Amino acid sequence: MVAPPLAIRHMSEAELGLALDWAADEGWNPGLHDAACFYAADPEGFLIGALDGEPVASIFAVRYGAGFGFIGGYIVKPAWRGRGYGWTLWQAAMQRLSGRNIGLDGVLAQQANYAKSGFHLAHRNFRYEGRGGGRSTDARATVPLSTLSDAEICRYDRRFFPEARARFLQRWVRQEQHIALGIAGAEGLAGYVVARPCRTGYKVGPLFADTPAVAEQLFASVLDQLTPEQPVFLDVPELNPAAVALAERHQMQRCFETARMYTREAPELNMDRQYGITTFELG
């Protein structure tokens, strides 16, 4: 019996929501508003594979600027695995990002497979889990990011990401129910944080800060707005020991890790100021 061919096309925003439901089934715990925010980054960057009109596989291949791309959301529904459909979709994603430096966050067990497609390990990210609740911080030092200009937020963020991502940030930091805070320095922002509600608890990301003290203030201010019953997740790059110390100081437990990989040299970013990456799905 000949297997039907996989039809590949761009997702609609509604279909992106479906793919995130698949991600929830895999235990990835996506954010409640991820579909709208992700879609804003690159509306044509989300591919779906269908058989006879039925969606069976997804992958994200998001373009940033002229030179960077990121792959995530790579899922084949369980009933259709082992038939080559995932590889077909993977090739379409790589083709869409051809000519760019491509990044991804993959599970460690898949590093060898990603290496076959030209990816090289840059560093690991550790996911820490803790709980919300007040930490007696001085919230007066923080300001809502919604009070700042998009230009200022994008200017600061550019230090930590390979390309500008204005469309994504505009939605991410102003999305209803997201907690988005900044701290001002002598020359503008000295750090900012976003925390988003997920299927379970809140994920914090990004958390970028000029100093450990600013990172502590921002993270504690987020915890202040959450209850002790709410799980909190922070994805920390291992290259920043101060970020690992922050998580452990708040008695968070390491529960998962990924391999950050690129097809070219790792971008020159301020890793010592990255205390929490934005997402495993979009970089």
C-alpha cells in the first residue's frame, strides 16, 4: 500500500494554535497566548504537513532579519511517526531558512541527528522549576514595559538576539496577561523580563539584565505577582553562572535541558547578561 504524499503549506494562526495543542500533549507546556505572539514574528514561518487534508505534522521555521532563522515546534502526531513525514517537513523548513544561520533548542538525545543536518552545539540551557510568592522586593524599581517605547525595548533586546525582532516583541511585551517589567539605567533600559501564563504555571523569558542585581530585582518582582501555588519556570543558559546561581538561590530545581545549536558559528551575544532565554520554540 503506497503511503499518501505529505502536503506542506503555511499554517494559519488557528492552525498554529492546533500545533501548540500538540505541543501540550507532548508535555511542552506552551503559553496561553503563544499562537498570537509567535505568529506576529513571521506569519509565513509556520509549516504544517497534511495527509488527505488532515494535519499530521508541524514545524516552525521563523525568519529574523536578513541572516538568522530558528527552528522549533517540530512534531509528528504519534500515529504517523516512522513513515518519513517528519523528514520531509524538516527538509522544507531547512529550505525556507536556506542561506541563514539557523538555531534551535533540541533535546540532548537528538544532537547527533541535528548534527547530520549541519548543526553544532553552542551551549546547553537548563530549565528550572520553582514557585511564585512574595520575596519582599522593592517593586518601585521596576516599570511596566508598556510605558516604554517599542524602539527602546527593541534597542535593548538587540544585544541579546542575532537579529532585530520588533514584530514579535511588540506583541510579546504587550500581550494581555503577560507580566512585562523593566528597570531603567543611566542610558535607558538596564534589564527587562516577561513572564507568560502557560497551561501549567508561568514561564519567565526573556530575562535580560546588565548586572546580577538587576536580574534579581526583575525576577523577584515577577514572583511577587504570583502566588506560592503557581509553578514558575526559567530557562537558563549554562554559559552564565550568575543565572544558574539566581535560579538556585530561589530554590528552583533543574527539571529539563536542551542543546542550543547553530548551523554556523554561534552569534556574538551578551551571554553573561542572559538570565533566561525567551522560548525554546522561537529562540
